[in-house]
Amino acid sequence: IKMLFPTQDGGEGFYSGNHLGSWDIKARYRLKNDDELFFYTSWLWDDGSGIGKLNGFDGLWGIEYRASRKGLVNAALIEYMDFTNQSGPIHFDPFDSPGCTLPGHVSGADDYYNSAFYNAFSYFGMSLGTPAMMAPLYNRDGYPAYIGNSMRGIHAGVEGSITGNLDYRIKAGYRKAWGTPMMMLRTPLHLTSVMLEANWRPAKVKGLSLNGKMELDRGNMPENAFGVMVSVKYDGLLNF
């Protein structure tokens, strides 16, 4: 009800909760051979300090290449993510401390994806925001908020066609988290992830495709993991 009809809490002169969003910018450059380059960024914000871009370099920054025709490299991208500024490490408002003689107001410690009023932005412990952050579901002590939102990461991917019937995709990434603006971790969290995928379409069986995928995680965000998936798909048996 408060989400749809905001009301002031206890006559203290403010509304509980957060205002969340992002500034999203994308530019495209087309080469003479019709290949395309994309430059994009997503500046997340948490309340007014982030809306005014007082959170420094925080956000997602990426470059993507897309070929106009199939070849060994059909597309490639590299992205950098930074959540370490958060409008500074301190949030202080004299209004919150009756009798305080300090006149200054410092709007910082945005504490992304956490809220002092409504807990973390998660559903049964699973993230409602970026999957790059370790969700509260993986906190071994049952703590229901994000413990590693002060984070940096890099991600790269490439896909292409080895032959007319065989495609591939490779993705790799690394991210490291130092804690939150309010509470830093004694030991940072980190994770290295790699994914290899191949998709084969037999020329003699139209509509059939075989897909193999391997994924590997190494680190403590949340843990080491390894998985393999093989799938078979046929398109064309039922047509309407």
C-alpha cells in the first residue's frame, strides 16, 4: 500500500524507501562493409545522489561488434562493471540526529540493492536486480541482505561460425566484491567464470540441431561449480 500511496513516516518529514532506476545510453557506428560497433552504458542510480551522477564511474560500460554476414566472428563484446563509488562511503543528515550541531548533509553510501526499510531487493533470497551480485540466498549465516555490492567486474564474449553448420560461443568473466559501503568484508569475494558452447545442425536432417555447453566457476562468489548440458532440438515436426 505504501508503494502505491507514499506517506510520511511518523511526522519525521520523509518518505520511507528508495527511488531506483538507471540512465541508459547507446550509440551505434556502421562501417563501410555494414559491420556495426555499439558503445553503451547503463548508469544505475539509488535516490537523488545517483540521479545527479554523484556516484562517479559506477555503472555498466560496454563495446560490442556485430558482423553483417556470418563468419569466424559474428559478434564480440567486452563489458566493465563498477559499483564501488555509491556516492561516497558516508551518509549523514543532521535531521536524523536531533540536537546535532553539524550543519552539513552528506548523501552517500547508496548501498545498492539493499534498503534499510524494506530489506534487500530479492525474492525468497534470489536477486531482483543484476545476477552479477551474489544473491542473499547464498549467505551461509542466513543474513537476508547483499553482503558484496561494492563490486567490480569484467565480462567478454565472442560468437561465430566455424562452418556453415557449426556455430560456437565463448563467454568469460571475472568479478570481485569488497563488501558494502557500511560494512566491508575481511576477505573479498571473487569469481572467475567460463562458458563454452557449440551448436551443430546436420545438413542431411533439416530442422535438427545438437547443442553442447560447458560452464566452469572458480571462486567463493558463491563457490566452485562445473556443469555440462547436451540438448537436441528438432524444428519442423508440427507446422500450423
